[in-house]
Amino acid sequence: MRRANEEIISRDDDAWFDRKMIGILLVTHGGLAEELKAAALTIQPEIEQIVAVSLEWNQVGDEASRRIAKGLKDADSGEGAVILTDMFGGTPTNLTLPFLKRDRVEIVTGVNLPMVLKCAALQKSGKPVVEIAHVAKDRGQRSIYVASDLLADEVVSAAAAEDREVR
């Protein structure tokens, strides 16, 4: 016989698998969107509802907007979507702005792989789209480093040790 808390855990587990997902739409210049999607799926093959729309360098206007609209429709199963674009002020971002809908569709610029992976990890979290967008932005920013800043002490120590060996 099950205890009450076991039934709750079981129902919660089932609810997790039955939850609808927040979609992810990548919109970038050139082939970047497809490459980010491919890299994310290589790292996390279980990612669902991720769509890539790469705009050719000369592609603007109605055709590009139609491709973005189709991508958003494919990514969003009814719970909303986060659109990740390459740079604020660029054509991909400018063309996605008409699709921005508070509490339903958010746009985050400056996409990088950690940002995509964070969105994917939160797809079934039940968090609102705007919260996922902010968490993804924060993760993307925190993943940017200047390697020498991180390794400065180690590099200096290694150089000093090497210098002592030479003498």
C-alpha cells in the first residue's frame, strides 16, 4: 500500500513528463543558428522544440519575416517561446521584434551556447517565459571570460617555476 507522499511524488513525476514546453527559436545571421542548435543537441540530445532560422546576409523583409513566423509556430506548442538572436540592432533581432508578446514570447540578444543550453534546461520548468529569458541572459553573460584573467595567477606561477628551472 502506498503512503500519501508516495502518491504525490508519483503524480508530480508524471506531471513533469506531461508538462508542455517553452519553445526555443534561434534567429541569426548566416548559419550560426543551425550550428548552435547542432552543438546544443550534441551536448543534450533530449532537447525538444528548438528551431533554427538562419537568415542569409541579403535576406530581409517579408520572406525573412515569414521564415521567423513559421519557426516560432514550430517552436511554440502553446506555452510560449524564447527567441534568441545574435545581436541587438541586427536584422534578425529587428525582424523578431514584432513577435514579442509579454508573458508569451521574449527575445534575448547576444546568443551563445551556454544561453541555449540554459533555455533547454528550463523548457519544462514551469517558469514563465520572461523568467527563463532573464535566467538565460544571465547565464550567457556569466559564461564570457578573458582566459588570462582566470589563469593569470597560474600562468605567473608556471612562468616563475620555469624561469627557476632554466637558471
